[in-house]
Amino acid sequence: MENTDSTSTPEQRSPLQSLEDQIALLTEINTNIQSLRRPTSFFQPAEIASGLTVGGGVVQIYHDPPIETGFKQVKALAEKLQSKPVQEALKAAKESATKEPIGLSLGRRRRHPPKRPVTPESPPPLRSFQPKTLSFFPPDSDHQYPPLCLDDFAEYAKDYNRKGRFHLQIWTATKHDPNRPLPDPPIVRFVIPDVFTVYMTLGTISPGSSVIVESATAFGSREKKPPHAQSDFVVFQSLSQHLVKILQSKPQASFQSIVNLLEDYEDLFVRACVVCGRLITGESHVPPVVRTWRGTPPPVGKTSLWDARHPLCLD
Ligand SMILES: [Zn+2]
């Protein structure tokens, strides 16, 4: 540690000054560690610093590649961690953390356990990656809806469109005559105006040949693309990928339960992620395209029973 006070040696400094020095030193170490834990800037190509003309040819002089700079910084940090002042500061911090707070607590008991000191043996804990059990469907979704078979589908869609502001339409490459049987395989469009269109390929399962969704793809409301194409927009590509996961998580899910879940996307572009609190993430620049069943009544002022999350905010 460098002694910035030129009028006193470490031996002459008061206990308070020494403590301040140690805190500053540990803060600096922590800052160094944090910056080295974000190494993406190291993986960039080296920059050409200048060109020299030698014997008629041009020799290019390179700066140190960023990755080498990173290794040097790690080495310097390791040496600093092993130095006597840092080791003494860490030891003092460890001893201090095990003591009861003094002075500034005004007699109030400590409510939280002391934070672990930063030591070489115990680096700051990383975020937990323990997966939690998250579901996309309500637990009773299997029994929530009456069985729906393909023969009744057209009537079901008509009824659905009469009741709400979302639309369900049978899709065909050519104009569909409502009196003719459904095309094989049946493809339907689910539309939330000004949000998205989701094409779903239908199938059936026994018993009762109930309608299920075999595949689903999302597009922007104004995109004119066939069902088997891909959206031009990252948000709908990301949503389509998530729809695959939803269907894989419960292949036998009834058509109505899928529609029920899709209806929750009405606020896709305005509802923030329940984990990070943001609408758009810095990583993917998409809104929360995941909906997970919350299982508890909605907060005051909200009606949805699902939580909105980014795909990277699922832990
Ligand atoms: Zn998030």
C-alpha cells in the first residue's frame, strides 16, 4: 500500500488513519476484482499503433493485445493480494466482521449477518444459478377447459371472436370455404391487434381427439409472412423460440390453455420484467417474452396471474 501521507510512516499513523488506509485499500482491490470480472473488452483484436517504414517495407507496430493486458492486470492483482498490507487489511476486516457493531449502531441490534470479507480464499459470491421450478401454466390447466375436437373448432373460433378483442382465424394459403373441412394440418392465426400474430399448427391427442398446438411462430402485426417463415424482428424471433419451450414443457396442453397464456402478451411491449425491473435488456434488446405462472394473486392494480421475464431472467 502506498502511504499518501508523507508526514507519517505506517508506524506513526493513528489507529483511525490506519483503518481508513485499510478500507481504502480493500475498496481499491474490490474495484480491481470487479473490473477483471467483466473481461469482454479483453477479447478484441489488437490495434495497430503506427506504421514504420524499414528498408522500403512497412512494419506495423501493435499495441499489446487487450487479452495480454488482461493477463498482466490479473498477475498484478494477485501480487497485490499477497502483499503484506493487503493481507493485514483482510485479516483486520475478517476480525472486525465477527465482532458486534460498535459506536454508530445507537444500540440497535444488527438485523443482517455480517457481510463476508473479500479474501483470496473466498471471492465475492457469484449469483446463484440454482434453477427454480417455474411453470408456464396454472396447475389446474389440464381440467380448466372442456375437451375441444377439430370438428367443433370453427364454431369455437367464431364464439371466441364474438366474446373478446383478440382474433382467432383458420389460416389457409388460399381462401378457405367455411363449409369445407379444415385443411390438414390445420393452421390458425391468433391475433392481438398492434402486438403480434401467432400462427399455430394444430394436432390432436387421445382420448377424445382433443386439439393441441404442435408448433407456434410469432410475427409482428403488420408482417405479411407465411406461417412457416421467420419474423424479421428479434423480439418475435425470441418469442417464437420461447413458444417452442412452452410447447415442449407440456406437449399435451389444451389449445385453450395455450390461447389463455398467449392472451397475457397483450402488454408485451409495456410490462417490465419482474426480475430485473426493465422493459428492454442491455443484452438482447427485447422486452420480456417469457410469462411464468405466479401462483399468487396479482399485485394491486394488476390483473395478470403471470410474471413477465426476460429469457435471461429465469433463475
Ligand atoms: Zn429481466
